[in-house]
Amino acid sequence: MRQNATPHERSLAVHGGRPVREQPLPPRRLFTAEEKSAAVALFDRAVETGNAFGYNGEEEQAFDREFAEWMGGGFADGVNSGTSALFAALGALELEAGSEVVVPPISDPGGVMPVAMLNCIPVPVDAKPGTFNMSADAFEEAITDRTRAVVVAHIAGEPAEIDRIVEIARRHDIRVIEDCAQAHGARYRGELVGTFGDFAAFSTMSGKHIATAAQGGVVYTRDEGLSWKARRFADRGKPFNLPGGTNVVPGLNLNSNDLAAAVGRVQLRKLPAVVEARRRVATGVHAGIADLPAVSGGALLPTADPSYWFLRIHLEPEALTVNRDEFARAVFAEGIVGMENYRFIPNEWDWFRRRADCPTPYLYREREDTSRVMHEAIAVTDREFTIACYESWGRQEIDDIVAALRKVATAYTKGRG
């Protein structure tokens, strides 16, 4: 702490003051007795009949059907992770080696690596200013005669400008895969994300809005032909919906299983309430800091209705006496949970920069601008940190998050401390 620290700075928990919350924030309580009962019932049937449960059985088929119904129709296939969901969607497109696939400016590594694993070239493009999501303009500028697909992530449950991206892609005969790993139930122009593109890939690991136990994912499409191709790729090329024969395409075993599906079916029924509760938390926090000159929620597209996997907190560094990391650490010291830096920019990763680790590194030689600097992605992540957003939180937790943000803002905003 500086020698000339103000009384407000001295009151911060990071400097020894009393924190806003002295007890940890409540856990999510994702699983309840309902999920346990579904799993036990499956085991009971296996014990009673002597037949082990497996995959593609009644539970998994029911989960796939119910997930598609929740999306408003179409075809769903449970797989073993969100990464596998994207891998299967890309595999179903049967892209030629060396094809370029435009990928998000900010993403989990699993949202990009499948491109390289399919001998294609991932081409990251910059973010729409003020957001963590792909810019439609940047996407259009990156298109070449080798561009065959685009992966559009809706990071933090905040929809990207998917309508413009799809319109541009259609003009150039480019396939669109929506990465909805963090965006279950989010809507754009009133429509669920995941229903705009050719495919959607969802994650159902235990940190997401809903979970199929510890890990899982879902491949979703409204195109029946593509759905069969994805199923074949996700199960070692088995000739599903074909007259017969041997395995028809190379693929891996990406299957989900009936135990995961039994848990997922219970979770799926809870999803609307989960999304609504997270929106209440976000709305309460945003309203509580609306008058602060240097702190706000992250910018949203006008027609977006997020499902909030986490909350973005935007700072105006010029109005503060500390940097982003110091501000975030001070907030977390008040008993709030989050992450100082969400800078997951693909072309800054070691494996991407080396490229030799990719199956066909020679393919990159003609596409050196895949290493272009993501100026807007860097700008937004340098100005923002994240706060957790759990559906189990109520008015007290909202008030405490607001109080912590306001306390730190008061101490570190120029002219207010």
C-alpha cells in the first residue's frame, strides 16, 4: 500500500481491512438427489437384469431427443466432451486437407484444436470492439478461396453477431459451426444460439450450465444428413443410416454413455431455471454499478439475451489509480470469486505458434497471417476481468458483489478515493 494511501484504500481487504464477505460465496449445488436417483435407477436396472448399461441405449437416445426438442427441433447426439462435439461437427463437413477454418479471437483451446487435428488451418480473426466474440467484419476480411468453415463462439454466454456472420458465410458457401459451450439458453434476436448455423457444439462438463456428470458434449444440427455424418464420425465411422458395409469414414470413439445421459436428462429439465437465475444475478450486478464512472458490465449487442457463464467487468483504466490486475485482486480479496485475465487468444498459444506440432505443419506456410495480432481482443481483455455467476446466488450475493465493486471503485477511481 502506498504511503499516502487514502482512508478508502486503507479500508480495502487487500490492505488489511474487513472484507465485504467473510464467508465464502455459496457453491453452485449443481447436482441434487434427482440426479443421484436417476443414476441409481440405472444401476438398479443393471443389477436386476444382469445387463450392463452402455451407450446409445434408451437413456442416451432419450437425452438426444429431449435436447433436440429443447432446441426447437432438429437432431442431437451426445458425445464425451465439448471438444469432441466440435471435432465431430467439423469431421462431418469432410473438409479437404489444407482448408482454412476461421476461428474465434478468444476461445478455450478445445474450441480451436480440432481444426488442426483435421489437417485444416485455423485462422483466428479479431473481436468485435468491446466484446469477447468474433467480429463479422474481421471474418469477412479473412475469407480466401480456401476458406471452408467458420467456428463462432458465444463466449461467457453472450451471443456473437451470428446473423451477420451467417449471412456473409452463405454468400461465400462457407459452413458455420456455433460453439455454444458457454451459451446454453442464450438468445439472439429472440432465437436460441445454436440454431443459426449448420452445426452447434455444446459442452456439458460439470462447470457449464448443465452437465452430463463430469464431462460431456452435444452435437446439434437441423440438417438430418449432416446429423448422420456427425454420428458416423463420432463412432469410428460406423455406417449409421446406410444400407450396410464396414466402417465408412475414419473417426474416433467420441461416444457419450447412458449413465451420463441419465444425469443429463435431469439437468436438461432444470436448464430454463438455471438461465433465468443467472440473468437475475447479472441484471442485479449491472444495475448496482450503473452509476460508477470507471466500472461497468461488458458491452452487449443490442438484441442479445445472454445466459451468462460468467460476468465481464469492464474498467476504464484512464479513470483509475491502479491497473486491471490490482483492481481485480482487490475485488477478490473482498470475498468475490473470479479471474483476473481471460486472455485466451488462439494465436498466442505455444502449440499454435510452433505449428510443427500440427498433423500437417507444411499447410501453414502459405498462411502466415494466421499469426496476426488480435488488437481488439487484446484491448478488451486488458480492460476486463471476470466474476463468477451462479444460479444458486440470490439477493445477498448480488448485493455483496455490488458492494465489493463499489468499495474498490471508490478507493481507486481518480478523484473519489
